[in-house]
Amino acid sequence: MKTKAQKIGGDVDLGSIVQISLSDVDTVKVDGKVLTLVVVEKVGEGQNNPSKYRLACKEGPLKGLYHRFYLTPLPEATKELTGLDTIFTTWEGKAALTVREAARSMSMVGVKE
């Protein structure tokens, strides 16, 4: 898996904009099937440990860490362009979200709390 991830594109830098796929149960038909997030932390760098990444949306960081294999980098996108520049610097004080909570916060339909 590490070899496959390196073939896909290697490591992702802090502040990079990435997307992760959502399962069908986390979205409705009119919403997108991906979450656009910013990389806020890189964990587990080492010779035998593949890097894992902590990601954040506008509402806060996601629970858990993500392997490079699950990330699709968007090299043309910037934090400022996607509106993720503020969360990049303030993510540590925010509560961690599940993927479903993050998808709900970006949803075009439904009740916003």
C-alpha cells in the first residue's frame, strides 16, 4: 500500500488542499461525493512508518488520520481560494468532527445547526 501511494504522488505538504471520497450514506443526491479539506498535520514520518495526515474542513478537524492512498491532492487550489485559510491556523482549538458531520456542514440541503 505504501508503494502504491508513493507511485500515486508521494507525500502531501502541510497546507495542501485535498479531497476524500464520501460513502453514499453520508450524502444526499444533490451534494457532492467528495469533501474538500486542508492538510493541517503530518504524523508518523519515518522509514518504516508511512505518513498519515490530519485533515480539516471549515468547521474543524476530522477525527482520525488519513493515509495518502485516500487523498486526492488539488495542486491548483489554495487555502485562500477554497476558504480554508482560517481553519489552517485555528484547527487545534476546535472539536473534531466525523466525516458525516463534516459532510453535513458543507451540505446544500438539510438543517444547519
